[in-house]
Amino acid sequence: MAAYMVIRAIIHDRDAFISGYGPAAGKLSAEFGGEYLVRAPGLTVLEGDLPPGGSMVISKWPSKEAALKFWHSPEYAEVKKLREGIADCDVLLIEE
């Protein structure tokens, strides 16, 4: 059963994010079977208590297990360090 990872990010240093974390996370997620469906700034909140603005990333995974394998991998732990201090993220995972 497919799974989707949904990430809302407030990016404080877009240049650092785009040049470091973004490409590294994209390459690694593909190696684990992930596929980006949406990667875009300019998030508009229509309802709820989220702060305005931000970016949205939605990726599709072959299964919840595949997404979790990526998320908990030592490789991603290293890549995740690249966004420390430059982005605040909320990450959700849902199965289809």
C-alpha cells in the first residue's frame, strides 16, 4: 500500500536549503524508493493555526515501511543535519 510523506517547512535560509539539504535529500529519497509529487514555496493556509507562508513537500513511497526505512536510516540522519538551523519542519506520514 502506497504511503505519502507530507512536509510543511518554514525555510529561514532558502539558498542554503536549496544548495545543500534539498539535493541531498532528493537523491537519497529516490534511492529508497521515494518520488516527489510536490516541492513548492508559497503555502497558503486556508484553515487552521499554522503560520502563514512556508513551503510544502509531498512525496510518494511504495509503502509506509519504505518511508520509515528512509526516515530512520543512518544516511538520512546525516543529510538531515544539513537543514539544522535553516528550516523548521512538520513531517507527516499517511498510507493510502
